[in-house]
Amino acid sequence: MDSTTAKDIAYSIENRKYLGSKKYLKGWILDTIVKTTGDLSGFLDGFCGTGVISGEALLRGFKKVTAVDILSANTVILKAFYHCRVDKKDIDSVIDYLNNLRPAEGYITSHFSGSYFINDNCMIMDAVRDEIERLFTTGEINAELYNYLVAGFILSADRVSNTIGQYDAYLKHIGSPSVKEGRHLVDTRVYSPFRLKSLKTKYTENIKVITGDILNITDSINADTAYYDPPYNRRQYFSNYHLLENFAVWNKPPVFGKTKKYRHRKMLSPFSRKRDVEGAFNTLLTRTKADRIFISYNSEGLLTVDELTGICEKYGTITLYSYPYRIFGNGAGISVKRRITEYLIAIKKKRKR
Ligand SMILES: C[S@@+](CC[C@H](N)C(=O)[O-])C[C@H]1O[C@@H](n2cnc3c(N)ncnc32)[C@H](O)[C@@H]1O
């Protein structure tokens, strides 16, 4: 038994490299929300992604947080962090067991070896992911532990993937130095062995996590404050995270093309299509029950800030907050910093007569 595996390093929700994560802006966003509303009852995080905003809302004292995302890979991670009550000793023992399985060839090895992962890691991952599923379907582990292990699997897979953190491409130079002439070729972590690790869980009943399309469910969610951080450009989240979603759902779909995506049209967001984005905001705002709505958007979005505030004004009185900052761009693997402005639009909804 490998006693060092489970105990050494634990993941936290802040650990993730995720497009559009508000990890560095969550303080500013929640300061603004709390100052504006003064109401700490219900909080809806409608496009929760990594869940860092939900986590911050809990810290600020919101009594009931509802976190929604269309990707199971995101919601399973949040469920694992907030809803797992399994004893730490039992978790460590199953992690040690899984980390010591004999590697085996399976779905991951057949489809993703030599592209997204090195072959040795594919074989370890095949053994581990299949065994997590078997333990759950035979009733040997409960749903809380299953979510925990699937979440850990996704976070560990992400650590050893041959990508810059998104799965719309993989780096082509396995075996090369990490960086050459400023261009990122391959991450050294790709060569480390895949290991499950533990999570820094924070059990609470004050958060509900829902997997689904917010456009279809927002009218069923009771919260006085709604925060929306939708995709803002043409990059579809499903296309960028298809592989993590594949590992979360684990029904082994056929994959296609160079990037090895599977078909899932329902996952494609209207917020990432120029012709649909205005309609999507109108649907969202019409269906939202909350009196106070906050929308994150930025200066590189499909809509200009004037276009977006124009839409929001139809639903109530608005206040626009701005936060200029610098981000790393992704110029084909070359890191460059550029200035953008993050917007937070507060809407005080008109009361229906
Ligand atoms: C900009 S990211 C949110 C980032 C998040 N605030 C954070 O700090 O990590 C947008 C998120 O919206 C999700 N998404 C896209 N369309 C959606 C929909 N119709 N319903 C729910 N979630 C959706 C994506 O999966 C993605 O996680």
C-alpha cells in the first residue's frame, strides 16, 4: 500500500486553470454584490464553472447558494467539495487502493494515448476510472464518495494532460523541452505519473449544486440575488472541456477528428454565437425570479458593453461597474499579457404590476 499518495497534497477548488474563472476577481465581485443588495438570503450562481464565486458567496454569509453549470465535470467537482461526508480514513484507503491498481488498456488508452496523455498514464487512468465506476455500480461506494473520486480523477487528469489547460488542441511535442524560443511545447507535468489525490472538502448544506441549462431552470430557482457569468466569446466551453466531461459522464462515446471530441449539440451555448447571444440574454433575464441580477462580462465579448447594458435596461435600473486588469493571452502557446476591462452590470429588476 502506498501511504504517501492520499495524504500529501490535496486539491482545492481554487486550484483549477479554467477559462473565465473569477478566481482573481471574486473579492471585487462579491464586495460589489453585498454592498448593492445588503441581502444575504438566496444567491444563484447561474454559470458557476469552477464554483469560486459560489464559494465566496458562502464565505460572505449567503444562507442558500445554488450553483448551476451545464457541464457535469464542473458540478461533480463542486458536489465533491461541498457534499461529501465520508470519513477521511475511508477516502484515503480507497484512494490508495485505486492508485495501486494494475494499469490496463481501455477506452482512454485507445483514444487519447500519445495525444492528450502519455501511454503509461492512459493505462493507469483506464484502470482507475473503470474501477471507480465498478465500485459505484456494485454499491461498494456511495454517491458522495463516487462524486469525490470522479472529481479527483478529473483534477488529476487535468494535471498530467498534454495541453495548456483546454482540450480544443493538444501540444504536439511529447518528448521535447517544455519551452523553446518563448513557445510552450510540452508541460513537464505530462510525464509525471497520474495519481489520485485528496480534496480539501468543506461540507455544508448551504449549497445546492445543479447540472443543467440555466435557461431552462432559472425560473424554478428561488433566490433574491442572481449572478450570471455566461460565456462571452465564440469559444464553446464544451469544446474546450469535452475530455473532462467525457471522464465525468463515462459512457465512452465515439470520438472524432484530431481533437477527439464527441457529439453533444445540447452542450453548445447560444451565448457563444453572435446571432443568438442577444436572444439568450433576453430569455435569461425574462425568466429570472431574483430582484437583483448581476452580470459579468468583459471588453472582449461578442456584445459591446453598450449593447449589453441596452438589453439589461429593459429589465430594470442598471449600474455599471468596471475593473481594468491584465490577463495572459493565448497566442498559439506564447504567453502575452494584454489589458481588458471586466464589467459587472447590476440590475434592480422592475416590479411586475
Ligand atoms: C465564464 S464561465 C464561468 C466561470 C465561473 N464564474 C468561475 O469563476 O469559474 C461560463 C460557464 O458557463 C457554463 N455554461 C455555458 N452555457 C451554460 C448554460 N446554458 N447553462 C449553464 N451553464 C452554462 C460553462 O460550462 C462555463 O462553466
